Amino acid sequence: MKRTEWLQETRKMRFEEAYEGWQAGRLTQEEAARILGEMWMSSTHNGALFGRIQLIRKQASPAGGERYVRLEINQTATIRHLLRITSNPQLDALFAELAT
């Protein structure tokens, strides 16, 4: 296995661990975001092996019902904000500010 393939497989496993840990309640959203942020920072130094990476939340829609909002983690400004987050209220505020 080539080094780039190994790095990609390792990052996929880390992503799955973070996502499954959050889904199972073993990780908070902020812990999962930190793991994904570290992966993104690492991938930019190793050839950007990932394409689009997002954090996605379901929220109430202003028009009623629910909608999904996304943070594009590929953006440098977003990752800098994410790496400073230490609580769920801070993550809520970041979604309110930057989510699309």
C-alpha cells in the first residue's frame, strides 16, 4: 500500500470513529469537530486527500419545519474558528454565524 493510500484510509477511519462516537454519545459535537479539524489540518499538509468536508446539523426552519445547515470545513476561516471551540454553545454560535 502506498503512503497516500494509507493516509487516506487512516483519515477515513478517523472520520468514521468521530461520526460514530458522536452518534453513540461517546463524543460531544465539539470533540467530533476537533477531531475533524485536526484531520483537515493534517490533510492540507499531505496533499489534500479529502474533497468537501462538512459538519451538518438539523435545525428548525424560519418558515416552519426543519432544515439542514452546513459548515464547510474546507475553508480556512471556518477551521480556525472550529479549533478554538471548547463548548457546545460556541459551536451553536459558529453555526449561527457561518452555516449555509
